[in-house]
Amino acid sequence: MDTFEDRILEAVELLQRAGSITAFTGAGISTESGISDFRSKGGVWDRYRIVTYQEFIASHDARVEYWKMKRELFTEIKGAGPNEAHHALAELEKMGKLKCLVTQNIDGLHQDAGSSSVIELHGTNRKAVCLSCGKFWPIEEIQERLEAGEVAPECTECRGFIKPATVSFGQSMPEQEMKKAYECAVRCDLLIMIGSSLQVEPAASIPREAHRTGARLIYINRTETPTDHLAEVLFRENAGEVMSALIRGLKSKSAD
Ligand code: ZN
């Protein structure tokens, strides 16, 4: 692998030439914000059994267990803010370079950093939804109800089950978001992938689709992915460090 500086130069060149950039992000971009990858050891999902969507619908005990996990997760991520990598992507959008931001994350940190129109493939943890009537609440309201002793909150309108507005195991990916994400993949001429091990289909196919339709790829991920060979520039370094260096490089080039 070339030196860090060489790869930064190469990537800045790609960024500069690109007319339309799509970013695709996964859990790895948020670990530097103190949000642990749910797959990692010691993470909330390592300590709790995964409750599938079907179990959630079918059993009160499963809903109680699910909300217990979520309550602990909310406490854990409370106060977590966007890091340099989130901010860099928001900056790329302001520069008119980044047209699409597709994320597998449910933490809302891209929006906190100032990115607009984020495509959230797995929904969001920032809101809760009634599975019967579709009413939404800010997650803080539901968190307060949990703190006040409720164990499996029900809808105040129709008594339906309330669930965070995320895509759970056993639930299919939202069609509209997937469609938009594919459009972004096809339309872009450069895709930056940050912090996904690209193990989960169909999400993993988005960088592949971008490559197939002629886009160049930059990968920033600590571990190997199945499509590393497609990436023109590959970084194993921290996403925050890499993205800040790229923005600095891009700015100094445009100042020339
Ligand atoms: Zn309802």
C-alpha cells in the first residue's frame, strides 16, 4: 500500500475531478463518536438477544425485552455528537460536490453535522412510530415514558405497538430508500464508502452498482470488505483523520 500522504493526494485528485459524489456510510463512521458498532464485543447487541420484528409483533415479553435494550442504548449514546468525518461530509455537500448521502446508520449524526437529505436505509433511532396508525413521536418522549416506568409503550391514539422507526431484523428494507440509494449509485461519478464492512445485502451492492456504472470508488474502512479490489484508493486509517485530510487537500487545491 502507498503511504498515507500518497493515497490522500490520489484521493484529493479524484474528489477534485468528480462532478457528482455519493457517500455511503456504515457503523464505522460513528465509532469515533463513541457509538459502538452493534456487532462489536461488549456492544448492546452483544449483551442482548436480538428480537426480530416478528417476535416484537407477536409477544409482549419480546417487546419488553426489546425496549429494555433500547433504553440502555439511548443512555449509552446520549450526548454522542458528530465527529470530523460527519462534518467533512456536510462540508463536501456545501462545496457542491456531494449530491447524495446514503447511510446504514440510525443515529442521526449526519443530520446533526448539517447534512441535508440523508437517505437512511435502516430508518432512524431519533423517532418512534406506532405500527398500527403510523403516528410518529420524537424518541425523547418515548424515553421519558420508559423512565417513568412503562415497559412496552403503546400508542396514545389507537393502543398500537410503538417501535423506534428503525428497520429491525426480519423487516424488509424500505423500498423508496433503496430505490433512491440505487439512483444515487448510478448517477455519481465518485463514491466514497466510509465505515461499512459491506457484509449486509442489499446495502452492500450499492458501491458495487456505482462501480458497475462507471463510478470510481474510495474506501475508508478499518477492516477488509468483499469489494476492496474495486476501490481505487483504500484507507484503513480513522475516518475522521482521512476525511479531514481530504477536505484540507481539496480546499488548498481549489485555492491554487
Ligand atoms: Zn396508533
